[in-house]
Amino acid sequence: MKRPTLEVVAARAGVSKSSVSRVINGETTVAPQIRDVVMQAVHELGYVPNGAARNLVTRRTDTLAVVVSDPPQGVVSDDPLFSAVVRAVSRELEIAGKRLVLMLAESDQSRTRVEQYIAGAHVDGVLLVALHGTDPLPAALSRQGLPVVSFNRTSAQDVPYVALDNAGGAALAVHHLLERGRRRIATITGPLELHEARERLDGYRHTLRDTGRRSIVALGDFTRGSGAEAMRQLLEDDPDLDAVFAANDLMAIGALRTLHQAGRRVPEDVAVVGFDDIEAASYTTPSLTSVRSPMADQATAAVHLLLSLIDGGPTDPVIMPNELVVRESS
Amino acid sequence: MKRPTLEVVAARAGVSKSSVSRVINGETTVAPQIRDVVMQAVHELGYVPNGAARNLVTRRTDTLAVVVSDPPQGVVSDDPLFSAVVRAVSRELEIAGKRLVLMLAESDQSRTRVEQYIAGAHVDGVLLVALHGTDPLPAALSRQGLPVVSFNRTSAQDVPYVALDNAGGAALAVHHLLERGRRRIATITGPLELHEARERLDGYRHTLRDTGRRSIVALGDFTRGSGAEAMRQLLEDDPDLDAVFAANDLMAIGALRTLHQAGRRVPEDVAVVGFDDIEAASYTTPSLTSVRSPMADQATAAVHLLLSLIDGGPTDPVIMPNELVVRESS
DNA sequence: CTGAAAGCGCTTACAG
DNA sequence: CTGAAAGCGCTTACAG
């Protein structure tokens, strides 16, 4: 059974293809009687317009690409944020009546594929989720003249973005620890080539400096193992520390383990605060205090920004505030 | 700067549109010299074929839809499996040179949208991820005559699927506990309207029956809270139990908490085994023994099944085996 | 308000 | 092996 076309519907309804098209597209300049007879035919035949034909002539696809650019073992893709972001974007696009093509760019090869696809006029715009500020994709895509919005700050100047207030979030964590009476507050950083990591470190540093305290810094790379290792090193270098701010939850979880092995009680001896508030943060023992990144809200904002860009609206960067979720570890 | 068309490339290369088309599509019946001059023009102009035009005439889109059908607070979407499945599918489709349109069906309204979209000839096939065997979508989509494969067993008879060996996984867990010398092994079930939940319960029951032991069953609904509550009830009903098999990890995590509060040591007093091996399973204290569902492999298998269906190949159901990941809790 | 006609950018028999 | 022509299924000025 072949799919019916506009022409078949028109014949059935006894009107022109133009009229059927107008009814289908909800134009108001159609006589009610024509409208009715067309709708009748549409229902009887189960007609649904062919997408490709429509896209070809309108030059729109009502489809947006979400490109997740990250190495296979990278930070974005493997962590729980992936799911939160993708789902929020999907929901928001559905509300806007758009479709989502998901593309992973995990290698140079797939990056090329993404560029080819984008160049093929399959989508109206691109939402880029890339953690590395140095990712070449934003610039490459933006060069194609297609609307591009980034889920993070990028090195490409002209790409609008939505970003977390990372420094503010770190400040939130440190202030909280100070209020709890902690005096020797260390931090475990992410990989410093990432914006996020640098900004969180800056927030930590500035807050301590403003209160006349010194920073105690250990380097991590956002993995659980690196958090455990950094914590070991911190305990060795500064046995008297009484608090740790980890730049993400995975490292905080690693730190918890090290503290447990070292016989330090959390939070009595050492308070721990993480960042991101991933699901696992509430499963640890003790449960983990964390800076909540409003991933879903950020995703929603990014979609709105992209839609605005496509419609020629404003494209000012959006900075998302964080909040602190206090649990047992601090 | 307008995108160049086939016609422009043909003019530049001094050949016909037909020849350009043939070169672009890698047909072998082209003279080398024509091939070269066309490729030259393609590169100079940065030509990429318009997808819509191509789709219209070929009646293929090289795009597959992944439909995740579940209530907003549902089991599939909110849990960590979502990300694993979506990523694995995406990778596999990329290898096959296909694109992925992701659709969430969280309400009747969005279900309708999905059906409309599928009917619009935007995709060549559908991979359906729905936990509820009673979901109306498989049947509805399959009725459209488009290739559909389900990530789970469904009530629609004619929809090929890939499923986990749930009963086998449960048996694995119970045998393991028996080998550890446990004698009073309880279970916490998932919501019994789900295939998964029933099959895991059956596996538990049969294994115990085969060894002459009785079942101790508490009902849960796959949430952490329900696991905690079921565990409380089990302890009350049968204070001497020495092991629990929870039908998923979230419930197992809830059970761990209840046991901790009740002063039972894990695994010394009560051994705990979960199912799914989500990421959080390795973060708990003690870390959780779990039946590993090979989600990525299952996703890969589902993609292969769908591609096979599209090509008119075999479409036999695939059953994925599980393995047990033994950690500290048992 | 309605219809006939052109055209979107490709692919594909069909001749040669 | 190559090219001219038809056609995929829509939308959209343009007349009326």
C-alpha cells in the first residue's frame, strides 16, 4: 500500500493541490468548506506530508543537531550528565516542534562526518556539547554559516553559548565550609586545560584569599581515581586539613574513599564538598554535599538560545547560577 | 554565499549533471578523467549534496529513529541505562553510516507526534526502547509498514526484538548466594507488570525450588525507596534471612541503607546482590555485587537486527546473556 | 479565496 | 561510458 500524496488527496477532495497544501499548513485564507472537505480526505487516506519534499522546497527541516564532542573515555559522555542534558534538550525541542538528530563526535573521523552532515542541509541549527574549550568543531561548524550554539564556553569567539557560573559555584562551596568552621580547606582540581576546571579553581582561590586564607591545591583530572590519589597527597602534605572541595563529584567520591582508608571521619575530621550533584552523590556513605549544576535548565536555555539565533533574535551568552545541596559529608 | 548545487558543479567541470551524480555516488562506470575533473570541481566549490533532494528521489534517508517510550519519571529514562544505550546505538549507527533521530515518548501527546513523524517518511526504520510490554507504540509503528525493532520483548507479536536473559541472570545471582553458603535468600521484585520484573522473579523462584528451598518475596517497583521499604518488611517478616537478591541495583541500594540502619552487617550478616550493574553499584559501601546487563552489547545487537530487517535479512529474536560482577556485598 | 504552473536539487531509466 | 529528460512530492508566487 503506497503512501498517498498531495495529489491523491486533492483528487479525492475535488480541489487543487494548492488548496490541500494550504489546509495542511494551517493557512487562514481557506474557505471553511474547502477546509472541511480536505480534512475529510486527509483522514480517510491517512495522509501525512512527505518530509523530504517539504524540506526541499521550504529549505527548512525543523530538525536540530545535538553534537556531543568528546573523546570516547571523555568527561562529558561517560558521566551522568549526558543523559540529563540529552533528555532536557529533547523535551525542549519537542515543545518547540523540532526534531533532534544526535551525533557523537568521538574521533577526528566522526568529526568529519558531522561536518559533512551539517553541510548537507539536513538541519536548521546545531547545539554543540563539548567540554574542551579548544575543540575545533565550534569554529568549523560556525564557518558553515549555520546557526550554532554551544553548551559551554568555547574558544570560537562568535559562537553564542550557555555556561555555568563555575567560579560562583566554587565560592558557594568554600563559603559553606567556612561557615561550618573549617579553617584548612584544600581543593582537588580538574584538568586545567578545561575552562570548568580553571574557573572552579579560581572561585576557590579568590574566596579563600578574600578571607585571608591560603590555598591548598592538588591536581586531578575529573576521574574518581585521580580524586583518590590527590586526596592521599593532600593528607601527606597537610595532615591538619579539615575540609576538601573537589571540582567534581567523581573526584569527591574518590576522596571519600581515601579518607575512609586513612581512618579520617567525614565530616567530623574532614568535610567534603563536590561539584555537579550527580546521582551517585546521594548514594555514597556519607552522602555527598555538592554544588548542583542545573544541567536541565542549562540545556533548556541552550535550546532557547539556539531557537532565538535561528529566528534572528538576541544571542547574548547566558550564565547559569548554581546552588549548594548540603548532605552528610559537610 | 549560497550552497552550490549539482548543476553548478557540472558547469564548472564541463560535464553533465548525470556524471557528477555518478561520481558523487561512487559508481564505477565513470571514466577516470571525468571522475578527476568532477572531484576537482567538488573540492573547489565545497559541494555537498542536498540531503532533502536526495532523500526525495531515493526514498531513503539513511536515518533511523530511536524512540524511548516511558513515562517522565519512568524506569528507562531516568536511570543510568539511558546514556549507555543511546551512546552505544549512536556509535553503531555511525559505523553503519546511518544517522540517529532521538525521540522521547513520555506522554500520549508525544506518542502521537512520534507516529506522525514516522509516517512522514523521515526515517528508514525505528528502534524502540520501551520497558512496558504493554506499550501501544510497537504495534502502532509496525502497522505503518516501517521496519521496527524493539530493545525489549513486547506484546506486539510481529516486532523483532533483543532481550536480556532475565531469568538466567537471576539464577546466576541465586546460585552465587547458595555457593556462598546462604540458606535464607529473599528477593525484592520490580513492578510485576514489567516483563523484566516477572522474569527475574521467575529465575529466582525456579532456582530456589530446584534446590528445595522456599522463596521469600517482597514487592518493589524498581525505585530506591521501594527497595528500602521492602527490605524493612523482609527483616520484620523473616529476621533470620541471610541474603537478598534485588531485581535491580537501585532497590539493592535502598536495601543496603535499611540493613545499615538495622545494624546488619553486609555481607557478614546479610549478603546483597543487585541487577543491572549501574555505575553507582561500585560507589556504595560496601560496593554492590550485581548481575551485569550488557546494555551496550544489547544496543549493538538491536541496531544490527534493525539493519538486517531493513535489508530484508533474518529477524530472529536475540537473547543476551548476563554475567555476575562480584563485589563486597556478597 | 482558488488554481495552474514553476521550481526546489537531486537520481535514474533511457538512448545513444 | 555519457547526456537529455523525466520525475520524486511538495510549496509558493502569480493571475484571476
